[in-house]
Amino acid sequence: MREIHADAVVIGAGAGGLCAAARLVHQGFRPILVEAHDKVGGRATTNSIDGFIVNEGAIALEVGGVFEETFHLVGAPLDLRFPEPASAFYLDHKVVDVGKGGWGLLLGQMTKQAARILDKFAEARTGALPDGRQSTAEWLSGFTKNESVHAIFRNLCAAIFACNADELPARAFLTYFVSKGAFKRFGFSPNGTIGVWQSLADAVAKKGEVWLSSPAQRIEIENGAVSAVIVQRGDETVRIATDCVISNAGPKGTVALAGADAFPADYVQRVSDLRPAANIVYNFASREPLFNAPGIVTFGKTRRLCNMANMTAACPELAPPGWHLYVAYAVPKPALGDFDSEAEVAEGLEDLREQFPGFDAKTKMLSIRVMRDEWPAQRACAGYDLPRDSTVRGLWQVGDAVKDYGNGGTQACAETAKLVVDAIVAERAKAPQPAH
């Protein structure tokens, strides 16, 4: 076994791991980022299928926050295209642009209780939030029984958090909308989402190292502190001695690497009880446009389908000439428990056929991916996250199982990276310096 030393080791080149490695580089570290797969991006990477550039998971990349800041810190180009309008609703086969009237216009057309619902959003901005035990569906039922309103809220929960309205705490839903900046400006990458991750990985590699096809085998713990990471790199086993490990492998993966005995029993139990959220991703193309909105539309009454993006409106290079590329998302019932993948995929397809008559004849299905279990849409449903630090000194976690309350998406992963690296830097500043 070859032995080397690193300032820090980051396990997993998903959104959280890449942002953590970039921020470490900015702080003067020379990290080694190890990734089991042969490309970066994790659950938000990209494939090429029949000449189409197809995203596996996340597509909407928010700017104006920690995610964009991370790229600027290390001088990584962030190449995005911005659809206008970015968000709309697709109701009764028509695009409804809420930017022209907001929630008030949309809800006012459906229920007489619109004003009461909007008042609750206003109250939430002042800190008056539910206690976390009430689901979003239960909270909404206190104001209206209107099925169309409930359908929209269900699909908003599904689109943002990959779960159903009866599974998501109302407190988390409202926190996201009033303080996390829902529907901020976002863009699509013309190279597929992997394009932005590769840009960040290239910036990391200038000061540190990025090892692909190099799975972490074990995190070594000595006297309650991390001491090394064992990595399989090709035919070689490498022991990387380090006192700082940031894991983007998810809590279950992290505990498996370090060994359950390294953690308190109650923490191991919380990890085993983690509630990952699931969704189903449909990538397809058509010769004729299916709708005229350039960004992402959220649906009204559906079985499982929650939202859909028109990728080539902003990024025509994602498809061969003459083709329109789309990605649609469905969320199963339940999203936080066991479900029949085949049956749930079929429900989403039925929705697509209802929303777009003649769907099968008009489109070419490129891929259908069920994101669940160990490769989920989110490793923890919003409101059920675990802490970023651990009882093991020097071992930290980033990603969508340790995000701030009520947050979601790649922005949330980027924020975990900032919080962890800031905490590491602060700890080192307090540590006694060796005498010269």
C-alpha cells in the first residue's frame, strides 16, 4: 500500500464535494478529491444518448448565492443560459406566467381563500411558522379544500423537495419560500449540468488533485479523530494520511466507510432512520415543440408528474438540429417510503400522455431514471436533515442530507460546503500553533 499525505480529503465529486474542495483550495489547502465514478457530478451528472446531452438529475442552477460565489472564489467559469420567464405553470394545457401577477393572481383564480393563504406567507416572513409537525397538505387544508390548489402545492413540494405535500413539513415548505428565496434566477448549462461541475473540478485540480474512478474504501479513525482515507486507485491501494475529511457520500455511506463503532449509537440510529426522497426523471425529445415556455413549468392536477423543463429553448446545442429536448420529473407515492418503481413510472407516463395528447407518437423517449434508495433525488427530505459535523474529530459531511432547514437543490449543497469549510478554517485558527 502506497502512503501519501494530504491537507484534506474530500470523498465524492457531487455538488457538495466539489464546492467543498473548491472552497478548501480558496483557503490555501491542497485537497485530494476522490470519486468512485469515472466523471464528476454525482447524482447531477450528464450522459450522451443518441446525440442528445441528457442530464440525470438537477438542471436548474441558481445564481446570486453561495453556489455562484464558489465559482468566483476559484476563478471557475460558470457558463449558464437563463430562460425568460424561468418559471411558469402549465394548467389546462396552457402556460400561465405567474411573473405577471404572482401567487395572488394564480390562487385568486382558484379559491376564495387566496387572501388567507397569502396572509400566512406574509406572517411566515415575520417568523410565524408552524411547529414542524404539521404537513404542508394539512396546513393548506386549514384554508381550502380546493383540489386544484392542493394539486399545485403538491407539485411544488414534489418539484423542489422530491416528496409529496403530505410528507413535507409545512414549516420546511414556508421556510424555503419566504427565507431561502424560492424561484430565484436560475440557468441551464449548454454543456449539460456536468459542464459546470467539470469547470469546478478543473479549478480544484490547479491547486489540489481530482481522482476519478477511485473509490474510497475506508476512513481510518484513531483516538476519536480521523487519520487517513484508504482509496482504490486503479490496481493500486493508496493510504492518504490526513486530519481532515469531508464526505459527500451521504451519512449512510460515511458511517459504512468509518465503521458504526466510531459513532454514538443514537447517531447511527438516526442515520439508519434517514428519510431519502425519490423522484423519476424522464428525458425525451420531439420534432415539434410541446409547449412555448422557455424554462420550467409546474403542473396542476396530475397523478405523479410535477414539473418539466424545455431544455433546448435556452440551450439548442443539447440536441441534434431539428429536435426539442425536454426533461420531466415525477414523484412517486410515497416518496419517502417503499414504492413499486414500474407502476410509478407508468403513472408518470400516463400524465405525460394526458398533458400532451399524442405524446407517444410525437416524442422519442431517451431515458427514464428512478432515483431512490442509495441513489435518491435527495438523501434526506427537507426537515429531516442530520448535522454536518460528527463526534469524530476532523470528519465532516456535506450534501443534501445535512442541508439547512427548509433548503433544497444544488444551492443547498453549495451552502453546506461553505458552512463546513468555514468551520474548519475557524477551528484551525483557534488551534495552538507549533513553536518554531
